[in-house]
Amino acid sequence: MEDFFGLLGPILQSTVRNATPLVFAALGGLFSERSGVVNIGLEGLMLISAFAGVVGANLSGSAFIGLGTAVAAGLLFALIHALMTVTFEADQIISGTAINLLALGGTGFLMVAIFGSGGTSPRIEGFESVAIPVLSSIPLLGPALFDQSILVYLMYVLVPVVFFVVFHTPFGLRLRGTGEAPEAVDTAGVNVARMRYYGVGLSGVLAAFGGAYLSMGLLSAFTENMTAGRGFIALAALIFGRWNPIGAAGAALLFGFAQAVTYSVNEQAIPIEFIEMIPYVLTIIALAGLGGRAIAPAAIGKPYRKE
Amino acid sequence: MRKRLGFVSLAMALALVALAGCGGGSQGGGEGGGGGGGSDIRPGLVLDIGGLGDQGFNDSAYAGLKRAEKEFGVEGEYLESTAPTDYADNLTQLAESGFNPVIAVGFLMTDDLTEISEQFPETQFAIVDSVVETPNTMDLVFREQEGSYLAGIVAGLMTQEDTEYTTSDEKVVGFLGGQTGPLIEKFQAGYEAGVESVCPDCEVLVKYAGSTPEAFNDPGEGKEISLQQISQGADIIYHASGNTGTGLFDAAKQEKIFAIGVDLDQAKLFPDSPILTSVVKRVDNAVYQTIDSVSKGGQPKGTTVDRGLKEKGISLAPFGRFDDQVPQEVKDQVDQAREGIINGDIKVPDAL
């Protein structure tokens, strides 16, 4: 047990690193789903952005330009999803799956086209950890929270910002209305299609930060399929957090903590298969209505056709 | 509007199919031909998840195919697999198109190959890292535990030295595995035995990245596991985890510890990471020799070819740029153990 407390510092640091891409993607999914569009393509959006970020950073030599290309790519592919689902009224799950497959095949193909071989890209200069003076010297929590990449700090800022935007601004009200009762907001003069484009577009931008964090913050290279299911875990965090930014961030931290603990405890102590299923089990529990029901936006998944 | 919806659905479905194909079977194939009097065999390779550019296992197998194409003037083909569901399709596709031998690169294809080799009794199959009990399948297995034992000796001794990357105060070393299961446990068992033989009170931290094939392709997780082991005092970490290991190399660079690579001489592939040595597995030779024996008409049939230190199927890469940081006693101990294993004095466990 004493051993465990000695490990707590590194575990907390690891928790924040594990949770960061999940929080970004979950916040992205929140905008999309609150506007009434399921975005199962988060995984693919993260992957495309992780790749585009590395390409941008590799060509320009600047991590910030890389972040810019990552966001541009995430936005572009999110808008393809919006075009398919909002304008053409295609099935949202199929479109999202197409985005995921496009990301997997497309990045694999472009790896060869740009870097000459698949697998792992050349190293790039990513976002190094930046310790915040004073705060980072707080015992235990300091290094975990305040000795991280700047993308992590961006994540801290975004959680309350997203909360404020979604629940305390006219834009947020319209967005939520679009996801709950599109007929009603339409009658009130809100352009439902435009709100959904905003929602899905924002999901691409936020997922892009998550992808960029993976390839340029946590690591400093792109590896094919490096998101390894994080987009789906982020969706689970979103549902477990009941489509609320604070809840989703909390769920992501919980999943990140569970992972961090397995990295450090003895192999035999907890079977690895058990840890791998935690996010999904918790999601099922949340959906099964234990501890209050998780209710999705009412109009989610349904294309809206103006009468 | 209805019509449009149908069109879009169709377009999406087509896109799905096209993309799945794109991911599943990026085509390769080579120049190969033209060499005077070349054999008319057509070797086919099904690569595992990770695919070309993994700077490990798959690249090594591909190098073997390339060498065979060049030397025997044959024209080969390879198919990449992006998911376990691709194996059966890829194997069938090559066998149906008349490729011979068809080599499955990776133990994950065991079940699919067992079935498919029965459907194509005339084709010579081979599988790397596994045993398939059909009469037309050759098994290309390695005694990875032998090389891992040598890596364990290096780790167990170097963790007691003071160098730029190691400190003598904590006797802790790490092992990062990919997918849990008997194959990677061979690496672990050999490594642990090697560490134990030179440093009985050393602690070996062991962690696997997961229980699915994706565990070989998650560098993010590889880095986190490595950082945790480093925080627990590990100053040398050996990995047998495919692409996941690139996360270890990242962590080793960041935290200034030694990594030990696997499959290829990874120090050459990741020159900016402190990779002390690698356990090299000559998958390329296994592929090359299989094509060689088939091209000579000698059908290898269902034999098992087991390669270890003795057959030079497994070796420990040179210390390269860290050579002057490795004391002579360490090198001597490694050499002694290598001889001991080759002449049978040292029995290395192949399972936990």
C-alpha cells in the first residue's frame, strides 16, 4: 500500500495525459450530439487530425502550424459528415463509419505517399511539457496538473468554456433546441441545418485538438491507427457524462485513471481484459439508468426536413 | 428527395467498400522478373497488422521477399492486413491466384491458415511464429527466448552500472509486451531468466499493452506504460510490442533511460532514441529460405523449422554508439551465455 502512494504522483500525471484526448473528443461529440447529429466518426476525425498535424509540423518545422493543419483537417472532414447527414440526410451512423474507414485507409495511403513508408512517421517537434511556475510545485497534484503540454492547459480552459457556451448563451440554447425539438426552434426562426453544421463543425475542431495531442503532445510522431479506439471511449465518456461538459470531462478522467492504475499495478493483480472493458461497462450502467437516467437529446439521429 | 437519399446511401456504401478495400489490401508486388532462367514460382506474403513500415516484424518479412525476388528472378506479391478480419480474405486471394508459397506473417493467422491450407492442398503454405498442423504448411518458429535471455543479461548488468542513462542505485528493469499470450511470453520468460541469472535481486516490471491485436499498435499506451515503469525505478526497458514500442523509444529519449529493441536492429531505425541493443529476429531469412526451398522444387511440406541463436535466426544487435558505455565484463558475460545456449549448457525457459 505504501508502494501505491509512492506511485500516486506518476499515476495522476498519467491520468491527465490519458484523459486529455478523451476530453477533447468528448467535448467535440457534445456539440455534435447536442445539435442532434450522432458523431461516431470522432475516432476517424482524431486520426485524420493526428496525421495532418504531423504532416504540417514536419513540413513547416513548427508545432503550431501543425496544430493549425490538424484543426483544418478535422473541420474539413467534420463538414463532410455534416454535408452527408444534414444536407443529404444520410444515415448518421453509416456516415460516421465511413469517416472512420476513410481516416484509417486514407492516412495509411498518405503515409506512404508523403513519408515513403507506412507504419510510423518521422519524428517531429511537438509540444513539450511546460511547467507552470509555483503551481507545478504543489505536492502530488502540481506535477499532474501543471507540468503538461500546453494542449492540456487548453483542455482545462475549454471545459468551462464549453459548459458556458452550451448552457448560458443564446447560441447554446439554439443548439440544444435543435437537438431536442428541431420543429420548435425552426418555428422560432432558427435555421436548423445551420445549427447542425455548427455543431458538427465544432466537433471536428475539438476532436482535432485530441488527435493533435496524441501525435504531437503525448508522442512526437504519427503511427497508423494510433487513436486505437480512443474516439469510441470518448463517446462513452460523453454518454456516461450525460452530454454535459463537466460530466464528460469527469468520465474521461475516470477512464484515464483506470488506465493509469493498470499501467502501474502488478500484471497479475487486475486482469488486463477487465480494465479494457471498464469504459464500456460504465457506459452500459449509465444507459441502464442506474444513478439517474442518461437521456440523449430527443432528436438525435433524425434528419430534420423543413415542412 | 427520396431519390436523393437513395443515391447518397448508395454512394456511401460504395465509399465504404472502396475504403475497406483500400485499407485491407494495398497492393504491392515487385519488379522481380526478368532475371534469366528465373524460377516460375510466385511467392505471396500476407503481412500482419502494423504492415509495411512497422520498422520491425513486417518490414523484416518484406525484406526477405524482396531479396528472394531479386536473387531468384521471381515476381512476388504481398497483401497488408489492417484488421484480423482481413487475414482469411488475403490468404484466400493469394492461394486462389496461384501464388506459391503463400506465407502468413504472424501467429494471429493460425486459425485462418489452418482452414485455408486445407482448402488448397496443392499450395505450399508457411506461417511465421506459429504451428499449423496441416501437411502443406511449414512452420517458421523462433526461439525468441534465447535472444531475450541475452537482453536480460545486458539489462540485469547495466542497471547496476552508472552511465549516462542508467544509475546503480535501483535494481529495477522493465518489460513492455504487446498482446498477452504465449508468443510474447516467450520473450518475457527468456528476459526474466536472463536478468535473474546475473542479478537475482533485480526486479523485473512486466506490463502488457492489452489483450487484443491492437496492443501491438498503440504507441500512446506504450509510452504511458514506460513512463510508469521509469517512475518505479526502471532504467532499462525491453519491449516486444511492435509499433507500441515506439512509445517506449519516446519515453526513453525523454527520461534518458535505455531501451532494448526487438525484431530489427532498431537503434539504426530510431537514431535519436537511446536504444542500447535489439533482439534481432531474422524473419527475412525465414521467408527467404522458404521461397528458396520451394523454388528448388524441394517441397518443404509440413515441417517445422525452429531457429534460435545457433541457426542465427535470433541474435543480439551490436551496442553501436553506446559500445563504450558497456563494460567489457558485460560483453564477456553475454558471449559466455550465448555459447552456453548454443552448446546446450544453458536451458532457457520458453514459457512462464
